[in-house]
Amino acid sequence: MKRLPWAMGILAGMLTATVGLSPAAVSSTAGSPPTQPVTIPALQSWTAGTGQFTFTDKSRVLVRQGDVLKLKPVADLLASELGSQFGFNVKVAANGDRPGPGDIVLGLGEGVGDQGYELAVGKSAVVTAGTEDGAFNGTRTILQLLKNGNKIPAGTARDWPTYPERGVMIDLGRMYFSLDWLKARVRDMAYLKLNTLQLHLSDDEGWRVESSLGLQSAQYLTKNEIRSLVAYAATYHIAVIPEIDMPAHLGVLLRKYPEYRLVDKDGNVSPTKIDFTIPAARDLLKRILAEYLPLFPGKYWHLGQDEYLANSQFANFPQLEQYAKATVGPDATAKDSVIQFANEMNTFVRSKGKIGRVWNDNVGPGTTIETDKNVVVQYWTDSDSEDFFGPNGPYTPQTLLDKGYQIVNDSLLPTYAYPSGGRTPQIHVNYLYDSWSVEQFYGYLYREQNGTYVKYVPVKTVAVGAPGHRGSMLNVWNSGGIWTADEAAADIYPRMRIMAQKTWNSPQPAPDYAGFQSIIDQVGSPDN
């Protein structure tokens, strides 16, 4: 493997003294020698050396001359973070070919995948990566290793994630979170190498982004605040995925435009579901998307598509079947209408340069057409919302992969966080760490009883790191119960750390959650 020239001789020049290491710097078993530095997520591999790296007020963050354009923003951020932590100014310079003792060097070379890196620690600490994202991840490791002291044990790490997408979804529709609260989550996510933030911006209870149509709730984020958050996240190498849920969960919109509410054959009105067979209703949704698309420069746009109708309910809405036959073909079913609508919205966002994403409810059999293969399917449920054992429920994760979809594991319940008293009890953190892994997909047909997860049907699995399986997110749904922003932050604090470990998928640093709790305490957070 190609390495940077100054990394080749690092280990030969390591110090021989081992005194002064921070107690949190290495993991070990009582009575045994230290093994590897303690981080979250744990390192994929570590080869111990002799000696240690010492960070002092003379230390610099250096960038190899040819990599300044790409890596200086990463170096500037690391220098700022270390300067805040240690209380002195840390200089950034473009002379990474001549590091001195205590210097941190960033450079591009033959990396370890798109997001991996190699860290060589001796008198200097050298991060080599193939991309800016990989180099940034290497700086997160350094930041954690210097959290409790100014020394790092000598050695070499090779580190990379199994899953490219590792993130957090925040339900803003049901509960407002301030810009400062969201930025704090961004810092914490980046510290843990979580790289994806999904914002569920609207729901029946609230519309949390400024709207030219006047849809915004009493508490909302202005467009300038959204721009600020997106730019801030980009600094921390976090992609922001917006979601305006449709065609259900549109209660706020339909209170302003009641003429577009879905009405069944008996005249019963659905106050939260839009009748997309009305051309003006679809035009309105596209107008809303067009307003918000420029705020989010990332490549993804989430279109929702969950919880519209159960399979048994379609017969109550003859206009859906009529629309399907008119737009899809004479053999189309009422459920085809939902797929046709999703594909139309996907075509619209793709025309604006975005990749669509959908929840998995309606991606299944029982239709004459299928959801476009170029969307990312976020799998949260193993069943139709009401027809738990119906024949036309969602495709299994493996079937989705076999059909060519990319998928994300957003399973109910392991990946969910709820307020106390919420309609669905959230899973215990010890089960999440001890028993769940990203290749396991759960859903409605599981429940927790006395600390044990009861499975009514077998857990659906795919191969670890299967092609097309992008990863997982912690889903912060503010459903049913009530909590404050501080309570939400405290609740998801350990869950974010478990999600980081599971999605990076390195060897677990502790045999059970009790042991992992002590690692959580050692590693800390960027803000304390």
C-alpha cells in the first residue's frame, strides 16, 4: 500500500518512555498490558509500538504541501478544537513533509476506502487517507485520544467503516428543536464519526421550516437558520437529508388547503392525507419541494411515502383505482396509484439533481408497477400498517437488495428513541448494544417484555456489509409522550454512541453494555 513518505519511518523514531499516558488512552484487562487506544467507535485494527506522542503548546497541525486545498479546512477545524480544549493557539501550516515532535500531520495517499484512514503515532501523529472524509475521520480519533490528556500511545491504526451511512434522524415535525440544539448534535455526531443527519421537517403536528405559503408553526427554523445548519454540518463532514413527508402526515398543509384532503366513497374525510389524484394537489406539493430544494445542496431528498393506507383500505377510495388505470394502465390496482405518485415525485426531485429516498411501507408486491429502483429505501417496518400478516406487505430487506434497491436499516424498534410515555416503548440500551447488529431488521412484529425482545416472526437479516446496504440511523421520533430538548439529548447520548459502534462495525470494545458504559464515560463528548 502506498504511504506518505514521512509515515514510513515514524515507528523507528518513537520514544521509548511510556510514563504519563492518560488512563483513558488505552484499553486493557486488569493485570494485562495495554492493548489499543479507547475510542468510539473502536478501531478496526491497532498495532502497538513503543513510546508515545505528546501534544504541547509547540505542536502544530501540518498539511502536506500538495494537499492543502483539500485538507486545510479539516486541519483548521482540528486546530480550533484542540486549541479550545488545551487553552492555547494551535498553528496550521503547509509543511507536512517536515514534522517535529508533537505535530499532527494530515495527508492524502492510498487510503482505506472512501472513509477510512491510517494513523501512525510516534513522535508525530500522521493521518493518511484517500479522501477528505477519511482524513476527517482520522482527526476525530486524534480528538478522542487527546480528550483526557496530552499523550497518545505509539502505534499504527488502520480504520474504516463497514457501512457508508451512519446517522441520526430528528423528528422536528412533532417537536421543535433550536438551531443551537441541532448544532450541538452535529458536533457530537462528528465526534463519533456519524455522517448523516436526516431532518423530518413536517408532520401532522407541526411544520418546522419557514414557508412562503405560511405553513410554518409557531416555533420553526428560518431559511437562514437552515442554511446555517447545513453549512455547519458540512464543516463536520455531515450530510443533511431533508424530509417533507407525503402523501400522508400532511395535517398542517391540509388545514390550509382542505380541498385536497382524501375523501372515501362514503364521504369520510382524512384530515392528514392528501388526494394526489387531484392535479392541483400534486402541483402544490411540487411547488413546496421547489421552494425547499435550493436550501439543501446535498444529493438526497426524502419523500416520505409512509402510512398512507393499509392494503385493506384501498377499496374505500375508488378515485385511486381510477387514477391508477388512467396513468399506469388498465390492469393497474388502487395501490398502483401510490407507487405512481411516489415515482412522479421522485422524477421531480431527480430533475433537480437529487436522489429520492422513501420509507419502505409501499415497496412491495401487489402492484403492476414498482417503486423506481433509483430511490434509497429506508426500511422501518416489516408489515403493512394494519394488515400485519397480509400477502402484500413490504418486501424483505434481502428482496429489496435482490431487486437492486439500496437500503438503510431504520427498524422499529432497535433504532428508535421515544419520549417517556410514548406510544411504543423504546428498546433498552443494553439490548441495543448486546444483541442487535445493523444487518438485523426488526419491525412491528416484535416487542420488549421484561427486558427481553420477543420476536413473533424471525428477524430478517442480510449479509454483514452487503452491497447496497448503506447502514443505519438512530431515529428520534417525538411521538406520543413528552420530553424537553435536554431530556431528548440525554436519552440519545448513549444511543448515538451505540449506533456509531454498530455502523462502523469494528470489534466491539466491551463484551456487554455495562462495560461499554465505562468507555462512553472515558471518551466523553466534544462539548465537555
